[in-house]
Amino acid sequence: MKNSKYLLAIIIFAFIFPVNHKSFAQDYFSGKTITIVVGYGQGGSGYDVNGRFIARHLGRFLPGSPTIVVQNMIGAGTLTAANHVANIAPKDGTTLALVARGMGIEKLMGGQNVRFDPLKVNWIGSSSREVSIILVRADSGINSIQDATEREVLVAAISVGTDGVTFPLTLNNLLGTKFRPIMGYKSGGDMTLAMLRGETQGRGSWSWASFKQENFDLLKNAEVKILVQMAHAKASELIDVPLVTDIVQGEENKQILAILLAGQGMAWPIFAPAETPQERVQLIRRTYLDMLRDSDVNAEAKRIGIDVEPVSGEEIQTMLKKIYNTPPDIVSKARALSGR
């Protein structure tokens, strides 16, 4: 009987004093600073531009209006930043990582230095999906993928595990192209300069959204030639440029591409550490999507050349779970084909 009265009292208390998660979150974030750790350098990177765009707006949508700052942490194609946020940074919702879109499958692809579980960290979302392009200088003499099967093409890249290496090597194995990634560049800006200086003939991968924003004049002035789109669907502006899934044949090869193109479904992925309290994760996820649906935020995105096609954290986690369930023999082939 006492237990029944005690339970009734709890129920009545809950109705009279309902839990207000928003006020709890506001109490928590008020006066705090949230750091977005971007895995590439400042300037010359679509990731940095995206991170600073998010930082300008997210704070005013979150309860408590916390200050949002960007910290650039260069290294290993954003793996340094990913490992830092997952293992060392505060796990209370005040530190987020914005990492390379391929980082979610780096562990599956055999990355030796991945010190976090992509299926356990809390993916917050992405501001859009992505199309990546492989391009060369117009004076390189390479005008098509077919041309790239006939002679070696040097393309700038950052490191193993990034799209600039994975995509060219995959095409070498599936289509017989002769791309040779030249690794060691620190940022997108460095890779572009290398191409323009003649150190390389092109770039092994370039975000189409980033290209439009930063270097569209290169295409407008016919200084570069786009050879192929690496994505599941074409960019609306590139209807005449071949899509990799249209030129690669065979069901097994298409399964391999599904793994390697997984990152294109999460162009600018952000995550919080696995240990972050779930009520804060859910709050940041909801707020992040609300921010990206705001008309003023979208107006700025359009002005600075950022495409907005929001992808939720739940969608990213579902995509990754599906990819990690790929049969082991297909995964092994994907690793081998991409030079892993």
C-alpha cells in the first residue's frame, strides 16, 4: 500500500512539475563555449568554411546561447582531430569534431591508427550531401577518363584514407586509369597551388561545393577539365560530366563503390564523443537541423556558396551501420582496390 501511495505521489509530482529538458540544457550551455574541431587548416578548405559557417549560427539556436568557436587541428586527413575529440576532448557536449567525409569508414577500410568506433560516436549531422570531382589542368592533355587510361596522371592528395587517394586508386583498379596520387599536401589550398604550379596535373578529389565556392573561375576560364563525378547522383550543374556509377560495370564493383562513396552521403560530418550524455546529443542534433532550415541561415549559405541539404545524425549512423554490414569479401576487395 505504501508503495502504491509513493508511486501515486511521483505521478502527481510529474504532472505538476514536468521535467523541462530545454531549461536543463539552457542551464548547462549558458555561459559555456562549444568548440568545433575542424580537421583541416584555416582557409583553403571547404571543411573550414563549413565549420565557421556552423559556428556563426549554432550558438543562437541552442538554449543558453553558448559561444561557438572553431579550432583547426591538422593531421592525417582529419584523423588527428577525430581521435582527439573521441578520446581526449571533454565529453560533455562542449566539443564536436568536423572531419573528412571518409572518416566514418576509415576503420572498416583498415585504418591502423583509428582510435574510436564510428558506430559508437554520436553523429550530429551534415549540412549537405556531396559530389566530388577529379579534375586536371586543361593544358595537361587529359580530356577524359579514357585519356587517363593511356598515360600517367599525377594528382595532388593529402594522405592514405582521404578521397584524393582512395578515388584515383579505385578508378585505376576498376577502369584501368593511371592516376598517381602525390601525397603530403596539408590542405585543399595546397593541393590547388600544386596543380597550378605544375607539381601535379590535377587533384585526386575536390568537393564540388567547395570548388564552386573557391575556384569556379578555373572552370569558367577553361583552365581545368573535370573528368568524372564521384557520387551516387550527378550535380545539377554537371549533367555532361560522367558519373562513376554509370561507367563502372558489374554488381560486385558497384558494391565496392557503395563502400567507397559512403562519405558522399555525409559531406561535412560532425560528431560528438561516444560518452556525451544522450539528452545533449539529441538537443544538439535537433538544434543543428533547425538552424539549417532557418531562412536567414540559408540566405547566408547561398551568398557564400555553401549547399544546404541537411543530413541528420540518425541518417549518418544508419548509413554507416549498413556499410559496416557489407560482406567481408567485398570489404577486402574495396580495401585492395583503394590501395589499403
